[in-house]
Amino acid sequence: MPCRHHPCRPHRRRVLARCVALALLLLVIPAAGRSAEQPFPSSAGTLAVRTVASGLEHPWGLAFLPDGRMLVTERPGRLRIVTQQGELSPPLPGVPDVWASGQGGLLDIALDRDFAHNATLYVCFAERDGRGGRTALARARLIDGAAPKLDQLKVIFHQQGPLSSGLHYGCRIAQAPDGHLFLALGDHFAFRDEAQNLGNHLGKLVRITPDGAAPNDNPFVGRRGAMPEIWSYGHRNVQSLAFNPVSGALWEIEHGPRGGDEVNIIGKGKNYGWPVIGFGVDYSGAKIHEATAKPGMEQPIKVWVPSIAPSGMAFYQGTLFPEWRGSLFTGALAAQLLVRLTLDGDRVTGEERLLASLGERIRDVREGPDGALWLLTDAPNGRLLRVAPAGR
């Protein structure tokens, strides 16, 4: 007679055996989001993409500490230390107060070139100013140890001009070999014409000292009606900024509207045209630009139409991917992939689109000390990914 309320003894044995088998299986399956690897095809062979850490809320900026650990910002206003094994620290005390609205919050982070001796770093963030937000840059010291924190925080730069409702902060940081800091500043979306106005910081790249002062050799120092910190202007929303290790020139990649993302090589005092010239249209489909070129305005070396929404960039110099040495990588938010550009001096000669089937908004890309590519995915449950050749 079949058992109605209690499993009979043979059935109990079968259930127990299944439970034991499931437990053993869980022991050998890698934990999701930690060690499982996914294979992806590429021109350098099969790539292994491993989730090193997950549970990051809209991670934005990544910087490697000298010992290989990473500092990762989360847009709501948190900074964490992440080990190469994926261990997340609690949020570090001492970060600046941020306006975490729209695209704003705690954004980029960069270590000082002399970090090993002075423990100094820089964070770019959106700060509230009255009824809106603006981009700001702060300097601090990292106190490492059992309870890491930021110390001696000082805001060294405040963007001047009409305030943002939550869009187009820019906020990438690059430090030159001489120690001066370059900071990308967006046009706040609703004020695109201000990118041509030297009387404010909207749609500009600025160059400042580590104390926040305008160096005397900046191009508009002493010019009436111009902000002395400005290095270049006519930008829309720059979220990729880095020095080319071969030429030493400063490169940037900026968002266009519907089409017209640009790669530019930055020159002192140059005008990059937004919104007078460009290659995209407004989100409504309406015309924005007078033309695609105009005397006195610089041309990009690469344009994407339609837009990929580029963010983060890295010139690859490692040996883990010998075929890719000298390539330029950028993440893509809207296109949800990683882009590799081949270069010949100052020319872009080719493009390879990677990790498209991953289906992730790539916010930042860095070359790690191990020669792998390290990525941040922009999501409420964002991830830190390591990209390496299969088996490495």
C-alpha cells in the first residue's frame, strides 16, 4: 500500500541520495559571479572572461593599487577595495558627499603618479550646488590597513557654469608626466552651446595642478572673459581620457547624440567643434550641426555612426595579448561590448568588436598589472571582469 503522508523507506533513501549528489555538485560548480569563466572568440584566440566580483552598484571607475588590489567607485557614493580574488571591502569612510542623481554620483578615480610615496589619489564626482549639480575633483590620501579610509579630503576644483539636472558630467581624470591633472567636463546636456563659451567650464577639458590652480602656461591664462583652467573646448560628454604611451599625446573619446561619437587627439587651446560641427543628429532626429567641418575646428580621427556610447579607455602595452599590443580599447554602453581599435601612429586603421554576446554595458576598461584587461559593467548588480587568453 502506498505511503500517503510519510515517504516510505526506499523513497527516503532515494531522496537522501539525490540531496547528497546535489550537494557534491554544488561543491564542484564555481560560484556564479566569482570564478566561472565564459569563452568568447577574438582575433587573439579564445578569450576567457571571468567574473572576479559582483554586487557592485553601478561601478564607474577603477584604479590599481601597487600590490594589485583595486579601488572601485560605485556611482551612489561608495568606494571599495577589491582583491584579485574578488573580496570586497566595506565602503571606505572619507569619500566626498555626492549628488547621486541621474548620471551623477561618485565617478572616476586615479592614483597620483607618486602614490607609492604620498598615498595620494583623486576622485571626480557630481556635487550638489543649489538646485542642480556640477563636476568636482577632490584630492585625498588613502590610509590603508585593517580599516582603510580616505583622509585629508580636499575639493580642489569646482566646475563653473549653468548647473546640470543630472546629465553629462564627463568626469574622467588623466595625469600628465609633469604631474598636472586633466579633467573632462561635460556640457550638462541642456547647455550644449556653452561648450563654445570660454567663460565657463561646460564642454571643456581643463588642466590644473595637484592643488587645483591653473598653470601659467595654460592657453587662455590672462585672456579676458576666459576661464584660466581651460585646455581645450567644444566637447560634448567626454568619458574616456588617457595619454598615448607611444606619442605622449592626450587622447579622448566622447559621446555624440544619435551618432557622432568621436576619438580625438587633444591639442593645447584647440576647439573640437561641438555643437557647431559633428556627425550625429538630435535624439528627436532633428539637425544639430552646421556642418561636419569648419575652419578653426578640429576633426576627430574616428567617428561612430550610429553611436556606441563609449566609456573608459586603455592603450594596451602588455604581453598577455602580444597580437594586441599597441591597440586602443574602449567600453561601449549602448552597444554593450568592448571595442578594440588598431592604430598606425595617429590613425585608426581598424576596429574589432568583442564580447557582444556578454550583453553588458561596459563602463570602464583598464590594463592590469597581470597584462589582462579588467572591465566594469554598469548595472545595479555590476561586475568586475577579467579578460585573458583561455587558460591564462
